Amino acid sequence: QTFALAFELLDNLPHDKVMRDQGTRLLQAEVIETQTEEARVVEQMEEFVPLKDPLLQSIVNAVPEYVPRRAGAKWVPSVACHLIQKLYEQNPDSYLLLADFDWLPPPSNFDDHDDGDNDEIYTRSGAAEGDPLVT
């Protein structure tokens, strides 16, 4: 028998963001980098493109609840799902114990971006349902 213990692992793994376009097509977020004319500063922008990642496609097919039903984007714990799937495939009779926080207060350095409106926290990506924890 195999026992796997993972503490504070899943929320630290990469997540992907998906959304629906005006029709029924699924889109995934990608980070696009552009340089200014001086080539000193690189700007990163989030852009949604047609879903082509095979891992992400398999996850949203297996768990349709990860796809937003309304307008807006939703985070998918894609690497965590893949890890659990691979653990099960390699050792179907194993035991898995996972423990992660489901909420943490924002880091104190987020105050540097405070515009006086404490309702929102500064992030580099657009807001989406199921935002992963940032620690």
C-alpha cells in the first residue's frame, strides 16, 4: 500500500483560467509580453485565446463545473487535478491525505497598491471566480 501526504501543496501549484466567449467556445488565459520602445520595460497582459491545452481540455471535460456558466472567468486547479489523477493511475489502491488553507489574509505588501478602496486586492491578472491563494 502507498500513503501520500501533501500539506500546503495544491494551492501552490499552477492554476489556469478559462471562460466562455459570446457563443459556446471555451477560451484559456495566456500571458502576452510586450516591450516598450526603449526595450527596458516588459509589460505583461492577460489575453484569452481558444482553449488548446490538452490537459486543461481533459479537466474541463471531466469536471464541467470548472467552466463558468455566466460571463466572466474561472480559475481551474489544473496541475493539482493532474497530480491527483497521476497518483491514482500509478497506485489505484493508495491513500492520499491533502491539507491546504482555503483562505488567508492578503500579504502586508499588498498595501503598497492600496487606492483607499479596501474592497479589492491588487493582482496582476484579471479577477476570476475561484482565485487561487497567493502566499
